[in-house]
Amino acid sequence: MRCFSPLLICLFFVMLSCNNKTPEKIGVIPQPNFIEYKKGTFIITEKTVIVVDASYEAKQVSDMLQSFFDKNFNIKLTTSTKIKDNAIQLKIAEDVYSKEGYQLKVTKNGVSITGKTYQGIFYGVQTLKQLLSPKAIVKTPTLNFISINDAPEFGWRGMMLDVSRHFFPKDSVKKVIDILAMHKMNKFHWHLVDGIGWRIQIDKYPELTKKGAWRKVKENKKPWEDFEATYKDTKAEVYGGFYTKADIKEVVEYAAKRYIDVIPEIEMPGHSEAALQCYPEFSCDGEGTSGVYCAGNDGSFEFLQNIITEVVPLFPSEYLHIGGDEVGKQYWLNCKKCQKRMHDENLGNAEELQSYFVKRMEKFIHSKNKKLIGWDEILEGGLPERATVMSWRGFEGGIEAANAGHDVIMSPGSPLYFDHNQGKSEFEPPSWGGYNNLLKVYSFNPVPNAVAANKRHHILGGQANLWTEQIKTLNHAQYMMLPRLSALSEALWTKPNQKNKDVFIKKIDVQFDRFKELNYNFAGSSLSPDYQVTYNRSTNEFTLELKNELGKNDIRYTLNGNKPTINSKAYTAPINYAKPINLYAQTFRNGEPIGFPLKKIFSTGFGDKCKVAYSNPYNKSYSGGGDRALINNKFANPRGDDPNWQGVQKKDFEVIIDLGEVNATSYIGINFFQHIGATSVMLPTQVVVGISEDGKTYQTVLDETLETIKDRDPIIKRIEAEFEKQDVSFIKISAKNRGQLPEWHIRNGDAWVFVDEVTVK
């Protein structure tokens, strides 16, 4: 039968056994754009031959295919240049309309993969490998007859890896490239240079790697706090690393074999502390502390041009990224040389000076036969006519640039910053705020309606960005990439009318098994249990609903706080309760836990009669949802941007909760938040909890002094008061704000207290 849209949502079929009795659905990601299914199967055996021409490029692709069959099925296929039956033929043909397109056919004579280029054939091979994996499902290499005619919707399908904040050895970079290739991605943006680390060998300026590639490790400080470049052999503890030119060439060649272009980023004019601490004469103050190249100093341009002259031969890609974001323009406004430049060039403001800087560098980069890319800040003051914009601050910069006739790569922080959380659990590994879940990435469309119809060809595609402030290892990087990269690959490869979220959810389950077999560390966040609580006034009961993002798999739970097992009660319907419950829920996949557990104590004492009175009002920007935010059964996550946190600036937090009736109570708990590395929110210095039956006389059940914690990572501190059960009508909670941030904090000014969800039982 023919599968047209929406029937293209059908998944590929692979037979589990030679007698074809038990077909299993196997999902290909990204979804091909045309599929036709036919009756019959073809079995690959030791006698099957890979037919391919004698070119070097052909050998590269056939070698990868041979390796797959050897590893997955213990079948050693031979190659031939002569056409024959019982073969996997890899062939070039002009009738494939796209250089990245391919045709894959399975018939009684074997498999043929046809492309206009070997890049297209390579993508066809990726599809074939998915049709024959994972091993957990596909036991024998048996293929249904099928015809696929496929090509990507967008030409730019990329991901950026930041190696400045935390350095990744070249072998780790190669493994990132392997993951990109698996997903038919074709651009690897290598963020080699930033404020706290210079990672590429430059012969003319050896200090860049002798000193700029290394930083002093300072106790209780993140890498970017009080950054100080140093030498590797200094007596102090140091961190760093860099790539030699030989390393760069090796990685670029490795990527090229997988048809991935490597785009280097040499940051300018801001985010340049590492370079300027090595060569301070190119900063405005001559001391290298500003992190911004002096735009009034011709030496700055000569310095950068000399660097680019050495960088260009290492990267065959037609593009070179210059950054251009978050420039500290105030240094220019206080610099006599920069002011003279503005006067001489008739520039009205700092934005126009930035435009002058970028245009001057673009002209040089163009002379090296490269195209300049910059983050969307390069729009400020006027864009070079040949520049390509990478839009990260939402879609707006990309829309403006595309409508003005410039090429654009859409890379908005929401949803394509992969350093952001992908799950709501407090157990997620460290991330840089935000929340970009799997299906949010899947829904990404790089072409907004606001781009004029005759300008939409300027949207080249999209790109995810993986910044590494919080990511120190390949294992953590893989976790942040997967499975979100699977979602992005389909968003960029597959035509919108061929995408189907429900089918993707089924396919991603198979993809998880592929990741496991490849030893990739992937996130199960999309399967972590989430919750919603509602209150029924007529029955005075609460209803707890459990779910996960994908709406699948087996959620098991207990209500007494004990860790659930596969034999615990399965969630099949909403849970009604009239007494407090101590929920512990976990999703299971194939009998094994996946994702993070959900552990919450849900109260029942806060009915309609309950009122909350504040001695010091919460800040309107951090209301948590209003006066009932502390008793609404919505627990805030360890992110400063979580809307459930209620914040008080400088003053103490103090509330009285009137339960409206007498409750037999023996436990009161409350959460406080701290994130020194990114906010002014600190834990209180003291917490006092009191209870009362009449609202006048309070018995103190907890008076706890909190030790100052200097850890920069997010912290949720749970304060718990446990006491002998007694009648309670009023609860008073006081938390002392330290008022001013301590000297060692990364910020100056007022301290905040963030609080959420009081629980009682």
C-alpha cells in the first residue's frame, strides 16, 4: 500500500525471525519524507555483497556499513565493483534531486541506496542501520520490501559545543560528532574561544595557549567568577586544555567523513578575557580586565586578522563564526581611543561602533573566502551586507535579518539551548536554568510566520547550543543532548506535514534502546512522573493525577514514602485522598526504572477556609502565584525562574497560616532555595516554626540556625518540624533574611529569600 500524509506516520517494519511470523515496528528518526511499503522480505547473509565504486569516498561509506554488520550481526560482508543480485548497492545517480537526498529500496534482489552525492548515500546508510536496529528487537538482518525517497527540509542542521568553559578532549568531541551523524545532522559549531578559555593553537601568539588555555581554580567559585588566566605549570591548582593544529585537523577530517562541516567560533569583540589577559595591549585599559577588544586600536584588528589567517586553513567550511554577543560597550564609551574612532568614523553611539568593528572584520574574513556568522547582536548598529545571523535571543533577530535579505540560522534559547533543564525533577543534573523539554524541541519550526513569504529561503535551518558552564564531562553532555537531538533532527529534516508527535513518541522508545546499545548516556526525563492536585469542595477530598511528558510506560507508586518497585501498585486512575500522603512514584520501562522519581508529601489541612497573612509582602515579580502559593500543592523546582517560588527581598519572610479549623498535626515542612552562581537568592540564616490553637499563644516547635553554604550550585533546603501530635489551628513560620549579600558573593546588594510549599500532616 502507499503511505501518503498523514499515513506516512506509519513506522518501518522489520521481521524478528526468518519465518516472518512476528513483525515489530521500528522507528526511523528523523522520519523520511516518502515511504512506500510492499509485500516480501529480503534477508542479508554472509553471501550478500556490498556493491560500490572504487572511489575513496565510496570506500569510506562502505567501510562504515561493513563495520555495522560485523558488530550487530557478526556478518562480514565483502565488497565488489560489479553489479550483482543479493547485494547492497551504493550508487551515484543524477536523478536524485538533492545533494543530501537519497533513495533506498529493498526488493527480492537486495538493497539499493542511491544518491546524487555520497553525502546522500551516507544518510541512506543511516536509515538502513536504523531499520536493522536495535539488537534488542532486531535479531536477524531481515528487511521488508520498501521504497524511500528522502531529502532534508533544511540545509543547516546543527549543534554547537562550547569547549571554553569546560574542555572536552578530542576523542570526546569525536563521540559528539558520532551522535550528530547518527541523526543526519550536518553542522558542528565548535565554540573554541570565549572569555574563560582559549582552545586553539595560534603560532604567532603562543601565549594564547601557554596561558590563555589555563585558569586558576578558586575555592567556592565558578570558572567565570574572578577568572584569572595562568600557566599550566604554576604552583596553584589549574584547569584547562587546548587543541593543537594537528588535533583540529584530525577532528575536522573525522567530521568530514560523516559529512559534517565544522564551523569554528573565534569570539570578538567581547567575551575575550582569556585572550586579553595574555595580550592586554589590545584592551581599552591596557590591563586586559575588560574582556573587550579596543575598537580604537588598529592593533586589535591586526591581532584578530593574524589569528583568522591561521584559523582559516584548518577549516574547509565556508563559514567562520565571530560571536559578537554581549559586548561590554561601556568600556568603549570610557576609552579615548574608541571615542576618537567614533569621531573619525562619524559614529553616533556604541552600537554603531560595534557595527564598524564587525563590518571591518567581515571584509577581512570575506577576503579569505569565508562567510561571517554572528549572534543576533551583530544586528545592532547595522549589519554587514554579507553576514549571516544566528538568532539566539528568540526569533526576533532572525526575523528582522531574514526580512532584510540576510541568511539566518534559527537557534532560539527556547527551545534550543540544550544546557537548560529537560525535566522538572529536582534530581536532574546541573543545568543553566530554563526548561526545554523533549516535545518542546520536537515542535520547533525555524520559519516563523513573521518572515515574508519571499524571504523564507533565507532561513537556512536551525541549531541547538550546548553551553558548558555546568557540564564538565562527555557523559553529562550526552545526557543533555539525548534524546532532544532526536527531536531536533526530525524538526529540521522532515517536512512539517509529515511530522507526527504521537508516532515520534512511539519511535523514541525504540531510540532509547539504540542509545543503550551504543553506550550513550541519555535522559529519561520525558518519562519522569509529574503530578497535578485538585480539590473537590463537595467531598472535601484531594485528587492526585500522575503523568509523564510522553504519556506512556508504567508508573508505580507508594503512598507511605517507601521506594516503589516493579511490584508496587501501578498508576491506572487518579488517586483520591483525605489524609496527608507521602508519595514516591517511579516510571518503569521494560521492568527497569527510567527517569527520576517523584517524591512529595501532599497535605490535606489547607482547605477553602485556610488563609495566609504576610508580615512583609512578597515581591510582585516573584509571587509564586499569590497569597495561596505556599499551600497550593505545587512544589517549585531548583531553578530561580520557576514561577512557584515566592520571593522576599532584603526583609525577613514571615507568615501566619490560619487553617480555618482545628487539625491534629505532628509535622510541618517548608522549602527554601539558594543559587549563588546565578542569583541573589540565599538560604535564610534562621527558621522558626510555631503552632497555636487560638492564634495568640504560639508554641515553638522548631528554631533552627542555618549554616552558610557557599556552594554555587542550586540548593533546595527542606526545613522540617516533627513533634508530638496535637491540635493546631494556626502556623507561624519566620525565616531571617541576611539582608545584604556577603562580600564573597558574586553579586553586591540585597539578599533574597525564596520559599515554597508548606506541608503539614
